[in-house]
Amino acid sequence: MKVFPVTTSTPLPDEESWLKSIATTTLQFVTTVNSILRKSTALIQTLQSTAVFWVSQVTGTLNQANNLINTMTDVFDSNHYGRFQSSGNSGLASHQTYPVLMQKQKAASAQNRGKVATVGDELTQSVDAETYAGVANALLSAVVLSVSEPQDQIRIFIHLSVFETGNDVPGVDDAVQDAAILLFQRLALACLGRAALSYQPVSPDDAWDMMTLAGEALEVGAVNAADMVHDDTYRDLIALHNTVVSTLTERGANLARFTEYQFDTSLPSLVLSERIYQDPARNYATGF
């Protein structure tokens, strides 16, 4: 079992940690690409070709996450399915009443998925490094708005953080393509940290699972940056990793642990609620 050390009792502000990672990643990409494009502006086509692969992977991953079941179950809170149902975690945001939330969810889902497609088209047509980096970040921001549950965001961004084009793209410059791939991967890692910091666990085990899932991906990204001597990126990802670990550890520390009970025979829920919780109100009819 892998243990993540918590190096500070005062974690960085949530927003500061992932935003700083985005800023460093963007600056490094723009500096690298501009130095190459000064030799040949024709290499902008390499960025556009790489973006086509990236946008395809983003939209494909998003379509899998936004299937009909997830879209519908996202609108129900714990009063409908119970607080431990798999699609009941909307992070730290408060729930609204069901009819209002359902209408907002349906409208927002369609609107935000349309925005992902629009921003994706803009990315594949960007003609300079600054615009390219900015639109790439806007694309992932649109993904965040399209997926309401932090745990789904976490899995999406873990998948995107290991993005590769798959095959060599004919007629592209390797240095430019590698810079674009690193940009996409590291922006995904920053968004992964953002999603992890918005996650509200339901138990210490849940907090540990999400902390491990996100922490390992951030750790891999940090090691990769260190191997490439990208010191600023390494420091940012390590800081983000430590913030995620300390934040989720703190959130899970005071939560009740899941416990398995076994009885010799079937018992009414009213009896079970009294025996386990000493509270008859915790029967099945009220969310046992």
C-alpha cells in the first residue's frame, strides 16, 4: 500500500495551487513553441494537427462520461437515492430542489457540450502559441462545466493526462508536437487537482481512494517534469499533489467508516436501525 506523506499542516489555497500549475505550463509551452516558430511559421500546422487528436480524445472521453444514465442520476440528491449512491456526489456545491435542479442540469449539459465542440474547433484553427494555449485551457474548463460530479472529472482528467497522438503525424515537427502534447497533459493534471480539491468524500475509505487515484497521477506527472528538468512544473505539481493529499485527508478524517454487519437471520429494518444505530429513525424508509 502506497502512503503519501503530508509535508505541511497548512495546505496551499485550493485555487492557487492548480491555477499556478496552469500558468507555469502555459508559459513554458509558449516560450518553447515561439522559439521554434521563429525559424518556420509553417510549423503552426503541427500544432493544429496535434490539436485534432487532442480534441478527438477530449470529446470521446466526455461522451462516455455524459451518457444518459449519468445525466439523469446527477439531478437526484441523497433524499431520492440515499447518500451513498454512486451518482450522488456533486462535490462541495449545495443541492437545490429537484424540479429546478433537473431543468438546470438538462439545459447546462446541452449548452456546455456544445461549448466543448465550439472551443475544440477554435483550438484546431489557432495560429499562434498564446492563443493555442489559452484555448486549450478554455477547452478543459468547458469539460469541467459539462461533467457535474468531481469523481467523473477526476477519471476524465487522469485519462487525458496520459494523452498521446498514437501514431507519428506526417509532416510535423517533433519538437513542436512534443511541446503541444506536454501542454495538454499538464493542463489535464492541473484540472485533475482542481477536481480532486472539489471532491467531498463520504467516508475515510472514499477519501483515501480518491486521494490515491489523483495523487498517483500527479506524482507521475511531477516525476516526468523532473526527468525533463522542468523544475518550475515539478514544484507546482508537487505542491498541488501535497494540497490534494492534505485536503482529502482532512475531509475524510472525521467521517464515519463503513462497517459490515452480519446477522444470523433476516430482520426488519426498524430492528436493524435500533440494534446498529440505537436510532429507530434510521430505518430503510428514511434512508437506512
